[in-house]
Amino acid sequence: MKFYVLKKSQQKGLASSEISSFFTNIISYKIQDDEKLKEVFSKFLKVGDKIKIHPGDTVPVDAVITKGNTHINNSLLTGEI
């Protein structure tokens, strides 16, 4: 039983690090001061940066919608399939 629990926790840790790696390598479209878009890796985004999310894009960071509206598939967060 102890081996099973250890193996499960290792798998969850691996899955968590894979997800983290996935989100840090996503290209984001940062809105610059002159309103032009600049492609950056999401790992370089800072608190307060504004990004544009296109339909079908993955939301790479915690965010607040400031303009427009949307529907987001949050199954990755909830574990639903």
C-alpha cells in the first residue's frame, strides 16, 4: 500500500510539473503601451501586464477580463473531461 501511495504522489507531481512547463512555454500576446501586440513567452509576463486572448487560445496565467466577454473551458482546473 505504501508503494502505491508513493507512486501516485510521484505521478501527480510529474503531471503538475508537466502542466507548469506547458503553461510557461505558451506564446502570449502582450499589449504594449502603444496598443501594439508583442509575442512573448508567458513565463515572462508580470503582474499588471495586459494580454490579448484570441478565440481558442489557452489562458496562460491568472487573469481578469477587462474588455469584452468570453466563455472559458475550465476542465483542466476542475479535472472534468
